[in-house]
Amino acid sequence: MKITRSIRLPEDILKAVAWLQARRGDDTSEAIRRLVRKGLEQEMCELYARGEVSLRQTAEVLSVSVRDSLELLWRHGVQGNITMSQALDALAVSERLAGGSTECT
């Protein structure tokens, strides 16, 4: 669903939008949507890298699957935001829930 919003943009941003719009052949609204989306993706990558949001939260905010958000993070060079200790703790919980065995047969 698209909602119409009115925003005020500084002249320098409008000039940059017009330049991008001319290069891509987009209309003004599409150019601004594209830039806002890229900015949102960048912001979520930075928050995830700092450990301030989870992978699931990243996916929810961006309205994409967890897999798609993981691929976005990889493209931006963002590594996982959990420590080895956290990974080992998660593995221990998995082993306990699986009855002590996590071997694949």
C-alpha cells in the first residue's frame, strides 16, 4: 500500500534527485523512493552490524524475507553480529533440545 506524504527537501537534495532522475529516466517520486529505500537498507545494515537489531528485525523493517536480508547484509560486507560464545551457547541449547545428539544421519 502506498501512502502520499508531503515532505520538505533542501535544494541540494532536490538537485541530486533531479540529476539521478535524468540518468535513470525515473520520475521524481520514483527517484526519491529509490533513494529512501537505499538509505533504509544502509541504516538497517549499520544497526545490524552494531548488534542493535536482529536479523529478523532487519527483515521485518525492510519487508523482505530473512534470507533476502541476509543476502543484503552480505552485499554490504556485514558479518554476523553474534560472538563465538553466543554461537556455542545456541549450539548447546540445540543439543539439549535434540536429546544430546546433533549428528546428522
